Amino acid sequence: MTGRRFDWRGEAVAVVCDDAAMLARAEAYLGLPTSAVAGEGATIAVETRRDGHQLRGPFGRLTMAGGADGAYALLEAIAHVFATHTRRLVVHAGAFVGADGGAVVYFGVPFAGKSGLTHAAWRRGLTVIGDDRLWLDTAAGTVRAFPKCLKIRMGDGPPPAGARGATAAGDAFVGALRGDRRLVVSRRAGGFAGYDAAYPVRAMAPIARGAETALVAAPSAEGLGPVLAGATLAATPPMALIRLAKRHAPGGRPALLRIADGDFAGALDILTTL
Amino acid sequence: MTLYRRIQDTDEETFGDDLVVMNAKTQAVVTLNGTARVVWESLAAPVTADDLVALFVAAFPETDAAMLERDVEAALATLIEAGLVVIDGGDDDGRR
């Protein structure tokens, strides 16, 4: 068994795995500092079975097909354990760095379009902080990367044109989890923020699917719902997050960025002008 | 007559036209707009449900009084359910 301790700026998840290549891929893709760990200290244990891999951890047991699906599951499991055990404020949001060096943060429930928007930002050459989870420091008003890879939803099609270079370089692979097929992009691929960088928040907006791509006024409950959903609020009062969202809301009022089907470029145009 | 009051330990913030109120003990957050916001603001001192209805009837004389009564009672029920308003004379957990 090979064991690695993944260190995210003082918080750690230890993984033991009998598939050295799978663990090495997780190590390379997350880009976190790691160190050797013995089996008894593991948070997640991965065992190769005849029909694939079995992952055991605080989330229970997960049996996965082997190869890429197993590697994707391990990356997701590590992210899940970090998110559920952290004392930090981790929010369900994506973010990129704008032209002025400030972070543009977009909150959204699953399938709202966070990954598609992040992929559009990455293709446009903007530095991506994350596509699904972020570490927010409400006191400092800054955002940092969370240990999770960009995952581009694919359906049954080939990898999107903008990601073929990363795929060819070994910085991306296709994996499926519970029927959801994604292109998983390594954080070592160019264009991703490192874990040490803290970016001042410039703008925040919740996103949702819509008939047209537009930034619209929204009742505060509708605007705050995605901001609070999935946030780890154990050590941070929700009101601190709400005040940060208010401070950085477009025009200081509750708003929602609606995204028409697949129009992530249009949504990005709006976000980059906030 | 039953008097209602706000719990003591809350935090609130306006956002747009709404008021976001947090129960500091449970950290539950409620967004109040329209009638619920006015009811909350009217509960700065303990009042009865009848007082609240009378306040609304005086403020909106053109509106059907029965409808205002239903709206006020619904808003009061929402605030009680959220743990933000309790019967006066007890503690903030509703114990007497």
C-alpha cells in the first residue's frame, strides 16, 4: 500500500491506495504538497478489486470501475473530505481572476453552469481559481483555490476543442461518476491559480439557467440561496458571507446572472465587466 | 391578550428591498420582504396580533381588512416558526 498525505495549507487528508499509479495521478492533478503516510493514519483507503476500485472513507464505501473512473472518484473523494472537515469557509462557487487582478466569484447550485463558465474563462486565458468550490475569507475579503480539479461536463461527445492540448499533454482525462461524464483537468495545466495566492474579491453574482443570458434583478432570497447553499458555515456566521455578497453584488443590489443554454461566452462577457 | 416579541439575539442586514435576519443562536437566516418585514419592524416592542392588524388596517385603509389580517397572521406564523419571534414572558427558546 502506498500512502500520501495531501496538505492544503495546514489541513490534511491522508490516502492509502494499493494502486500507485492512481495515487500518483491524484497527487499530480491536485498539485498539493504531499508527504508519505502510514496506512493506519488514512482518511481514505483505496483497494483494487476484481471489478474495479473500492474507496472507503467518511463518506462510506464507493465501488468504482477501474482506470479513469476510479481516478476521478478518488479526486472527488479527497475534495469531499476536505470540504466536509474544514474549519474554513468553503463555498459552492467558481471564480476567475479579472483583468485588474481581482476575483470574480459566481455561486450556483449543481447544473447552474459553474463548470461551463469556468471552462469559458480558462479558454479565454483568464486565470481560474476554481469551478466548484473556493475558500473565502470574509474578514480579508479574499478568495483562494480549493483542492479540486476543473471538470468539464461532456455528455457523450469528444473533449471540447479548447481542452485537447491539455488532454494530449496528459493534463486531462475523461472519467465518469454516477453516469456524469466529465473531462477532468489537472491543476498543473496552465491557467490555474496556485493554492498560496489570495485574490481580493471584485465581484460576486449567483448564476442560474435561463431563457436568455442577462444579469437581472432578483429578490434577495433568490440571490442569496445559491450563496449560502453548500457553504461550510461552522466557523463563519452566515451573515458575514451575506455582507460580503452584498458588498460585491452588482450595483449593491440582489442580482442573478441567468445563462441561456450553452451561452457561457456571453455570460463571461457580462461577468468580466462587473 | 398574547403579546409577541422578537428574540434578543439577532443580526440583520438590508439587501435591496429586503431585510435578512439571522437567529444568532441557531444561525438560521430568513429573508423578509413585504408584510413580514413590516411585522418584524413593528415588533421592536412587544405587541399583540390585534395591534399588528390594526397597524396594517390604519396604514392601508383601501385594502380589505380580512385580507390584511390573514397576511399579518401568516407573517407572524413565519417569524415564530423561524424562531425569531416568541410569546412575551418566556425566554428566547419559547419556554415560559
